[in-house]
Amino acid sequence: MERYHTPSEEQAAKLMQGDPDAPLAALNLFWFNKRAQYQPDDPEYGTPAADVSGLEAYAAYAAEAGEKISALGGHVAFSVAVDQVMIGPDGLNCDTAAIMVFPTRRAFMQMMTAPEFQASSRHRKAALANHVMLHLDGAPFVTTSEEAAQDD
């Protein structure tokens, strides 16, 4: 399986063509590096801060990026370890699956282009051997989240 960390130009262009006000959910499949792979331009590179596992680097990303995601109304609906691929190629046997939900496509695009999010992404890139993201209709997730908030 090819390795991915960022969208292609075609994928980014398609994202911008969608309804900016439509809710968006993103199914993420994560394959973690055993050891984080920080790059020479990263402040952590060559320091003790770079000597962490991929999971630890991802935790640093989640802590930093989570604030930006929340500020835009987004949240992680769930994040769980993957047990096995039941139907499909073995190459999809990732470590973790997660669904992130955004109230609008516009909010997702704001997150992706925010300088502070871009800076945090170095931890995600160091953490992950591979990353596949599938965009889903977010309406069922937003409705469920709104209903749950009303029940509280």
C-alpha cells in the first residue's frame, strides 16, 4: 500500500467544491510508526523530545490540534484500536480507526489551513507510518451529537 500523509491536489480541489455549510465526518485509519520520525525542519529533530514512540508523538498532536478542532465546533466521535480486516485487503490492517466530526465543511477547511494547526501537524506526520482519511456525510453524526447534548 502506498503511504499517505497529506491530500493530493485533486483531493484538496474536490474538498473545496463541496457544500461549505454541509456537516462533515472523516473516518481516519492510522498506522503508527514504532518510533516517531521527526524531520530536520521540526524543532524536535535531534533532541530528546524526538525520542518518542509514534503513539506519543500522536498524543502531542492530539493535545495541540484538539484545541483548534474544538474551537471550530469539531470533535472526535470515537477512536478505537482496529482488531482485524474482516473484508478487504490485508494492507488495510491499521492500528486505529477514528471518526472526527465537523459542523461544516468550511470548519474542516479552516482547521486544515490554520497556521497553528499546520505547526501541530509535524507531530502527526512524525507519528504516522500511513494515514487514510475518508470523508463521510456528517449529518447523522451532527444530529446524534446535538440530540445527545439536549439529553444532558
